[in-house]
Amino acid sequence: QVRLTESGGGSVESGGSLRLSCATAASEYTDNFYCMGWFRQAPGKEREGLASIDIHGRITYAGALKGRFTIAQDNAKNTLYLQLSSLKPEDTAMYYCALRWHLGSDLLNHRTYNYWGQGTQVTVSS
């Protein structure tokens, strides 16, 4: 069993920054092949993949977001991060971290992930 807990969301003005964290419970975190990702979902929209990182540190970003968002992981702390910069009102959404126990393709497809956190809200005002 895996538990993911996001934090760090909040309300910021356009152009601001936030750092989201995702704490991962359980010893399985570093002992298996895994991929972790950040996703977001705005009201009425489909869940969108933002960035992923795997056990080897290989990173994939959604093309439209590269340069504004940065994913990182601290294996010693079992924590995943997403640095959000130059935020825009259209970035307003619930942000989720997720984990799957395999590598492979479709790294930003939310349907391929097995475990999810409860989400943290990011609101950007103009």
C-alpha cells in the first residue's frame, strides 16, 4: 500500500511561484521500478499530465509547460516536488501527484497511474 500526500498549494498573484510537495509513505518507494508524476485538473476539464520522473531520474514534461514547471525528487526524504513559476490564471486547478510501479511509455497519461494523493489547490489571480 502506498500513501501520497500533497501540500504547498495556495493562492498567488499572476507571475508568482509555489513549490508543491508530495510525501510518499512506505519502504516500497525506492525498492521497485517506479514512475511518479504531477497532474492537474481544473473544473470541467480532463486531468492533465504535467511532469514525470522515474527511479533513474529521467524526466518528462508536457511540452507547453516546460520552462515554467520543474519536477524533482528527494529519495532520502521520499518526497516529490513540483516548482511552479511564472504562474498564470489558467494554471488554477487541483494539483495531484501519482505513482505507478512500472516505467515504459505514456508517462503523462493519468490512466496509467495506480496511486493518487488527495490533491492540493492552486489558485492564481490576475
